[in-house]
Amino acid sequence: MKLFKPEYIFGKTTNITPEFLKEQGIKNLLLDVDNTLTTHNNPEPSEGIDRWLDSMRASGINMMIISNNNKARVEPFAARLGLPYSSMSCKPLSIGYTRGLKMLGGTKKDTAIVGDQIFTDVLGGNLKGIRTLMVLAILHEDGAGFKFKRRVEKGFIDKYLSQQGGAL
């Protein structure tokens, strides 16, 4: 089930360092929004995200948001962070990933998706052939659909965390 396997799992987005990315040859990041950069539907980034983005920019890492959310949600959040974006990205389909590669001028080899969901972010990144950096969700959603998905994901995540020796 390689399609559902992230290359790396991090405890949170801010644990991903420019040094790690450079060691991996990653120059471009496609960033999910909800439970990756902030909690679900929150207009403000989570603690430390602004500093993290500044650190990435200072290191020459190109970034943009790709989200399945609508423009009304994504555009103001992306503007707040000073990032280009693609809303309605239809992850795990390749639409948002293709847009991201084109907008950032990246290649599959030097681009990674950073996201919190196996069945959208990781699956889509693996289908597109880009690097996959999963982060543990900031806060689990309350909806029945999300709860079901998170329960199914838990088995995959636990397996990969044991193989990796824990979250980075």
C-alpha cells in the first residue's frame, strides 16, 4: 500500500526545517491549510507558523497553498500568509498538484506536499509522484465523516510511525 505511505511524518508543520528540506533536495512546498497550518476554518495561522514561513522564505524554499476548500476560505488565509494558492484542488486528484508544480516552477523530485491527511494529501502526492511530508493533525474535526476517516488513517499512521521510530 505504498500509495498511502508518507515519506516522512512530522509531529507538526514547524518541525520541518529548511536544513531537512535541503538534505532531501526539496526546494518547493505545497501546503495544505486545515490542520496543517491552522485549525479547521480558523482565519489565523497556528502558533509558530509565521516564523516558520519566514524561515522557509529566508532559506529560498518556494511555497504555495493547495487546498480542497473553496476560494472564500483559502484566498484570505493565503493573503494573510503572503502565499499563492490553489483552491478547490480536488486532492487526491492531480489538479492542485499540477497547478502547484506549474506555479512554483518545480519538478516532482524537488517538490513536496505538506498535509495532515493520508487519503487526500499523501495519496494525491504519491499518485502525482511528488514527495510526501505528513504532519499530525493539529486538532481532530468533529464531523462523522472526519471521525471515520481519522479512525481508518490511524492504522496507517501507527504503522509508519513505528517504522520511522516516531514522528520527527
